[in-house]
Amino acid sequence: MESAIDIRTARRKDAATIQLLLEELAASTGKPGGIQSGVAEIEYFGFGKTRFFEALIASQAKVDVGLLLYFPEYSSWRGRPGIYVQDLYVVESARCGGVARSLLGEAARRTEAMGGCYIRLAADTDNLSAQEFYLMAGFRAAEDERLFVLEGEDFAGFAGS
């Protein structure tokens, strides 16, 4: 029998755990070293004066096994808030045990409690198992949207720097 899944709201003291799980996520998607943030950025942007994200940490038998990092957003089309899940990761040894579903369920409850009605997320195009999981969980691929990113020199140009 697998141990119970405990979900907690991440606190400043969890910044190193968040960083470690993000690094594991990057490595598991074939992008080791892809995480540009460090513990200091996690602490500052996640737990500073202005919080740019929230995070949930899942544990089993007091071992941290999963992370869901999200931030609120507002849909003018829906007329309601929701959340965008930036990162969802479960350590390999805990996969297929309900950890990801538990993290998403807790995120959905928190979203509903704030008056929200949706969760958005993206999966790497090569991560077919994640895409399959999301579809089985009830998510649908947004055929009417395409994700665009502005960063680096192009972002700096827009910002005028």
C-alpha cells in the first residue's frame, strides 16, 4: 500500500526544495541546466513583498515528491479568474501513484475558492506522457490558441532597454 499524499502550501523555507524539483523537472525533460533561477529568485519572487507565484508541494512518508507552481490570471472572455500552472512535476519513484492528480485537485479547489473557474497549462511538445495524462484528467488541447514568447534581446527592445 502506498503512503498517503500530503499537500502543503510552499513557504519561504521550501525555496531550496522548489529549486531542486524544478532542476529535476528540467533534467527529466531533456533540458538539464535549463533552469535559470536559483533559490534567491524563488525566495524573492515567490515569498517577497510582491508574490508572483504560489506553489504546492506533495509529500509521501514525509518525503517531498511533487511540485505544482502556479499563478492567478484573469480571463476577460470567461469573466472569471483562473490559474496558470507553470510547472507540475512528480519525482519518478512516485509517478502513477496519484500525486499529480492530487496536486491538480488541490489547485482546482483553491481556484474555485477564489471564484475561479479554470486551469490553464502547457506541456512540452515532446512530453507525450504528460499530454496523455492531461487529456485523461479532462483537460483539452486549446486548438484556438497558440503560445508565443517574447524574451531576450527582443523583450529588451520592447522594454526600451
